[in-house]
Amino acid sequence: MKDATISSEELENLRRRLAEAEEMLRAIRAGEIDAIVVKGATNPVVYTLKGAADPYRLLVEQMSEGALTVSSTGVILYCNAAFARMIRRPRERLVGGLLSELIVRQMDQRQLTEFFERTARGGEEIEFRTDGGERGHAYVSSTPLTLDDEPLHCLVVTDLSRQELRILHEAIVGSSPDAICSLKGDGAIASWNAAAADLFGYTTCEAIGNSILMLFLPEQREQVIERMQRVLQGEVVRDDFRCATKSGSGVEVSFGLAPIVAGSDNAIAVIAKDITERKRLEEELRDADRRKDEFLATLAHELRNPLASLLSGLHVLRRLPEPGAESERLQELMQRQTKLLVRLVDDLMDLSRISRGKFNLKKEPVDLEAAIHHAAEMTRGLVKANGLELKLMLPSEPLTVDADPARLTQVFGNLLDNAAKFTPAGGRIEISAHRREGEAIMTVADTGVGIPPEMLARVFDLFTQIDGAAVQLRGGLGIGLALVRDIVRLHGGDVEALSDGEGLGSRFVVRLPLSTAAAVEPTVSKFLRKAPGSPRVLVIDDNPDVADSLALLLTALGATVQVANDGAHGIEAFSDRKPDFVLLDLGMPGMDGYETARRIRELPGGKDVTLIALSGWGGDGVRKRTEECGFDRNLVKPVDIEELEKLLDSQVWDHADP
């Protein structure tokens, strides 16, 4: 048996090795070296990672992916800061722990070995558990190595949760229709999406590294710098600027600037939106609002003129001792001014119907010569009063168009009225027509004040007024030419304004497609028949002034008139008097005109009376409803005296004589 006595030499050697081990443990605990003691199959094994100052080690520490070294049994020997952040656990608590504790799917030693083999071949996705109990997804690849004869595995872990967010963020920024970029604290561009390249014309390579100030005009740059300084202090800033693109063109841009909170570096997020179209629309709205204000002011002026004439005429008539030449002249003046008011209201109503899509045309083959002659006759009084010459130059061959005859006359009437209004005394107006390539071409030319070149494209816009005292003194609401354009286009044609400049006259050219059908000759309806004797008329209107004034007019025209101010009294008066005509207001309170008409038709003699609707609305919807209720005619207030006189001179029956 060997002597168990230990020599002093062996004892000294053991003491030295023990001192070395204690020093190593002290150094490990003090963090002076990276090492860990792992219990082996027989004896503990101490692992050290040598060369901590090696550049490779520094690279691993600075990686954005997680990196760790694991023993063959799954003990974590080392991990970098990125992996600790991913797991949300301090590194000192991770080192020495088991990798399997961090993976949601538990693995025994065999499964762990297979895991290392699979990740070494091509990587594998795992679900991990953070220190707070949350779960995340990561992609793990590994590389086997041997250190001090011990097998180890170096793992690289990519946090898929953060990567998915980053990919999503990049996709959102990249596909955004708004220009998005980021700036460094000094204003240098750090990122630049595709929309920014499209908006400003600079590619990503051209933009990154350059100052954002290159997008702004020199006089704007101080403002931009001030806005960026406010953002760097934590403020969110929004502002609009007109920027310069790479091509040199200007673009209106709305900017939003916000601070980026990420680390210690100052950065700014910028979102830019092209608002050029919005600015254009805003300017158009401001212009439309200005023209509306001008229109309202002009409307008040245009209404005051005829009203002042009417009031003056009424005062004079009241003071005249007896009728004479003076009273006849006043009556002509008052009639002319009243027609002006009626026409003004009619034009406004037509514009309203066109804008609401309620403007219906009653088309038929129309001879243009008849429409032009009718319009010329309507305007002849104004032409004569202004001391102008009107000349018609019409072809001998007929020019037939498919049109609403009343609206076609309105078009030429408005053009002639416009020419007469803006041509000084002694001037000339010419209207001509000819055929060309399947179209009828009509031109209304004058020797008037002309149109400035910049206004030619806008002269048909609603409420447009041409600047200049000579023009403005002649008045006008700026709606006549707008109506001309709209009515002509509704007929499938077009109209153009031409002028050589101010003081050189104007030409308005109307083009309409020709029709192959023959023009319809105007005829007197076979349903009209002369009424014998003095007609008996019943006026039903809830407005006493309107009813009484209409009764006075009818009496002056030779009728016997009775007045009722509501539907019930009107029905009672009809039963008592059996009139030939009933002029019935549609908008009465209580029993309206429609209901009153239906009840009159049900009374004895109600089927033979001529029912005439009176309304301030002249749309097709009103006409259709009055026909359904049994009305024979529809008159728009104020009633045209000539039309009313024709009605009294004839009787409208609801059937033809056999």
C-alpha cells in the first residue's frame, strides 16, 4: 500500500494551484475576464473568452442582432447587449442560464442537439419569451466551434418582431402618396421616399446629405431655419411654402415637421403634401366670392334704376291734371322698365334651373332667320334709344336647326342686347349667318368698347364684369352671356367671343348643328276660339295687392272681374258667377291653387271654364303638375299684358269642335 503521506513539495504545489484558482474566481467576479465555470461530467470546467479587446469582439458587441455563445448542454456562456435588450433581461442574469428556458417550446438534450444541427444547416424560426412574459419571434442561425476541447455553438438571433415593424414602416413610408423625409439636426436630409422624389424632382441619391434648404426660395430660408429650431425644442410645426423643384418650377407644399425621439441624436421628421391644386381651387373660390359680391352690388344697382323710374313715373302721373302726351311717355317708360325687371328675374330663374339640371328644351326644327328676326324686333327699342344702326345679313337659303325656338330667340336677344348696351351712340351692330360643314354659323358683331385679350376666355363666366369705367357705367349683371353659353351648349353647339382689343368692337360667333328636317311653321292653335261678349273673370289670390291690381288691369282690358283671396271663397264665387276664366294663384296657404283647381273642375260648369295658373315659378315641374290638376294655361308672375290680352280675346276649350 502506497504511503498516503503528502510531501511538502506536493503540498506547496496544491497551495499554489488553489491560490491561482481563487485569483481566477476573484477576477471573474470582478469582471476583469469573461469566463464561466460549468459543471462537467467529472470535474468543473472553466471557460474563458480570450481576446476581449479583439476587433471582432467589438463588432459582435455593436451588432443590432442578438449574439450568444452556448455550451453543448445549452448553457449561455456569453451574450451581447442586443440579445439582452431583445429578452429584456440584464446580461448578468442571462449568462449561466439555460437557452431552453428562453424558448417557448421546451427542448430536452436530444432536441437541443437537433436544434443546433438544424440552425447550423440553414437557420430556424423560434418563439421566445421575454423577461416580462411577452412572446416574440426570432430567426436563429448557429455555427459550431471548439474551444479548449469543448464543443460550443455561436448563435445569431434576429428579432423578427422588430424587423416586421421596420419592414412595415418602410413599406408605409415608401408607398405613401405624401413626400416623407427625415433630417439631421443641422437640416441635412437623412432619408427620402419615392413621393418626395416625384414631388421635388431630386432622386434619393441627389437628396440625401444635402440641406433641406435647397427646396426653398432664398427669402424663405430664415423662416425654415426658425421652424426647424422650434421642432428641435420639441414643438410640432405646420406651415405652407411655395417650393422650388429641381426643374425650377414652383409647387405649393404643406409641410408638417415633428421631432424624432430616438437616442441622443436630434432629428426631424418631415411630411410634405402637394397643395398646388388646393391653392388653385381656393383662389377660384375667392374669385367666385368676389364676383358674387360684385354681382349682389350690381344687382342692387340694376334693381334700383328701374324701380326709381317706376316710382318717379307714378308720382308724376298722380300729379298730372289730365292724361296727355306726357302721361303716355311716362307709361312707355314704366312699361319698358317693368319689362327690364321681368327679364332680369327670368334670367336669374333660368340660371337657377340650368345649375339644378331642371332646364328642359322643347326642340323642334326651327328656321334661324325667324329666330333672329324675332330677337332683332325685341331689341329694336334699345337699339333705337341708344342711337345705333342694326343690320341683318342673312342668307337666302333656309338654315334649319333642331332647337327650342323660344330659347334660341333668347340667345340672339341676349347677344344683341349685350352689343347695344356696350356700343356708343352712332355705332353699328351686324348679325350674319351662313352654312359651313354641317353647321350654322351666326355672328353678332358691333363697333363697341371691345374686350381685353385677358378677358376673352372669361367673358362667359357667371357674374363676370369687365373692368373699366366705360364698361361699368353701362351696367349689367354678368349673367346674359353665361346664359347664352349654357343654352347654346344644351343645343349641342358652342359660342366664342372675339375682339381685337379695347375700343375695337366685339364679335360673338354661335355654332349650331344643322337639321335635315323642315322648319315648323308657327300656327294658331285650333283649340282657340273667339269668346262672345265681355269675358267674366275670377281672380283668386291670397295677396290683396296682386289680386286688386290684376283686377284693375283686366277691367281696363274690358273684362268683368270678381276677386277672392282664398280657395274656399274662390270656389264659392265660381258657383255664384260661373266665370269664363279663372286666374288662380298656386301658392296660397291652406287650400292651395292645385286643390282649388281640382274642386272647381268637379263643380257644375267646372269642365268648361278656362283655368289659368299664376305662379312665381315657371319650371317644367310646375307646368306638369298644373296640367295634372286640370289647368289650361300657366302664366308666370308678373303676367305679360300682351299675353293676357290675347287670352281675353279668345277662349281655350278642352276639346276640338267636331
